[in-house]
Amino acid sequence: MNPDLLIASAVTIPALFITIRYVAKCCIQPFGTCRKCQGKRHLPKRIGRGTHECRRCKGTGLRLRWGRHLFNFTRRLHSDGTR
């Protein structure tokens, strides 16, 4: 077997597997936990006591995944272009 082909397949096959797995995750579970509040929905105030809603997720604790953003954008672009 050619060493160049072996190296190329050793890099390509895991990358393809990871990509397919991420696409499946975006389709099955489009929302992930918010990175700022870690899904807790509230953040502590800087001064004093108490908490306030997370501005990034608007208090839901969830965010739309990057891959799902891309999918929604391309779907919207296609539907707007074919009307």
C-alpha cells in the first residue's frame, strides 16, 4: 500500500466520522447549553447579592448550535432564491 494513501486515509476517515457525528447531533438536538451561564439561566450580580438573567441565552439556558445556524441560513437562502 502506498504510504501517502495510508496517511491521507488516516486523516480523512476520522475527520469524516467527526463531521457526520456533529451533523447528526445538530439534527437530533439543535440546542446546546449556554456557555456563559452553563445552563443555569441566571448569573450572579457584580455588586451586591442576587442574580440576573443571562443575556446571551435570555434566561433559557440553551443556545442554538453553530452547525444548526449554518443549516438554517442555507435553507433560508435556498428558499428565498427559488421562490
